[in-house]
Amino acid sequence: MTPDLMEEGAQRLAKVKSARSGNTESGGRAAGFSRVAAAEGEVDITHGRILYLEGVSVSFDGFKAINNLSLDIAPGELRCIIGPNGAGKTTMMDIITGKTRPDAGTVFFGSTIDLLRYKEPEIAQLGIGRKFQKPTVFEKLTVFENLELALKTHKGVRASMFFKLDSTQSDRLADLLHTIHLPDSVNRLAGNLSHGQKQWLEIGMLLMQDPKLLLLDEPVAGMTDEETARTAELFLTLKGKHSLMVVEHDMSFIRAISDIVTVLCDGSVLAQGTLDQVQADERVIEVYLGR
């Protein structure tokens, strides 16, 4: 972590502590703090970071799954995360999305939104989308209906009852079908899609909600070589428009999509750099890649 980022993090942490000392709402969340950006649907990225973790730790029954983890991602960046099993990759994503609360540390979305003050559904509403390894789509609905439902769900139950796509949303959905390589499958049942196509559809469902940050867990696991190549094409299309954190083991896929790779081990950052740099790191070779 560079000194300027450490200073910025310290300033934000001081601001958080100051807010926590005031009146709080139920659940211990300080009233009024980091609400403006959320209400307006904007994320303050004036400090050049869309995601910022500093000194994050969490233990389960004495096992330290995350150990003083510090990590930051720039807006529009596509960051790949690799590491051995048990390195803390999934737990890190659980913390970012509010599924797991850390014992210590700071987690910011942009410069002002303290994610530790929000519950899991609220974090999704803020603009953080997560995709697990196994695709989760509505198999008895068509591709179009899945995408439409994703947009409705984002609006809430009451609004969804009366919701209809307007022309702008219809155009956006049509464009998205091309982006996720499914323009000719719009009326196909999701259950009839291949594994890779289901993965693309679920990514499309997340994109319908216009997330600022996408967390993707082993997205090409189980895909054919052709599907993997087209997924790389998809991610490169999303890069710049969205920020992506991709946990993956497929090194060829990582080489195709990522400029910076972060290696986790024992719950903290072991190494970071280009894929060639981390693959040449003796520590990474020892704990993850092997000889």
C-alpha cells in the first residue's frame, strides 16, 4: 500500500470513528453517515479507488481466514485474484458483500461508503454484484424473461408489480444480449442453455442492475475452450465500464484478461503484479504453482 493511500485510509478511518461516536440507528449504524452517495446512486471515486480494504481480519473458531488484508482496486479495473485453497478468496468476497463481518479493518466502496455499515441486500443495492461459481438462473423462464426479471427485482417488489420495459430499457436489453453472446437465444428456456451460456446469462442478469463492481468466482470453471475464450472477450468488453474482481484458477484465461494479479495466501496478500511477475515469484511457486 503506497503512503498516500495509507494516509487517505487513515483519514477515512478517523471519519468513520467520529461518525460512530454520535447517535446510531438500530444495528449500530451511524445515522446519516455515508448515505448521500447511496441515495443518489453515485459512488465517490475522487481518490481513484472503487474498492478499498485496509487491515481486514476475521477468524472462525480460532482459524484466521483473513489476516490483516489490505487491497484496493481502481475504477474500471479488472483484477484477478489467485491463490491456493483456503487462501481466503471466498471469505474476502463474503466480507465485501456483507455476508461475513470482519473482526477488524476497514472496507470502503469508493471514498465515502463504509460497507461495514450495510447489510448484504443493501450492499447489492449500492452497486456491488456477485456471481458464484455455479450458475443460478430461472431454468423454466426464457433468456429474455430472466433478464427482465433481474431488472424488476432491482426495483423492489411493489414497483415490480406495475413495471414494464420502456423503449430505452428494451434497447439496453437488446444490446446486452449481444454483449453476453446470446442474441439468438432470447426466446430459449434458460434450462436448455449450455453451462457457459447459463454463466453468461447470469452475468447479464447482474449487468441489468447496472453494478459498479462485479465479483466473479471461478466464472470459466466447467466451460469449453470456446466458451472460455468468449468469456474473456465478454470481460474485456466490461472492463472500463465496470470494475471487476475475478477469482480464477485458469492461468490461460487470466493471462487473456488481466493486467494485475493479486495472490492471496493464509488470508493476506502474498504477491501482486503482472501474471509473469507473480508466476516468477519464488513464494508463489512454493505455495501455489509448484515446480
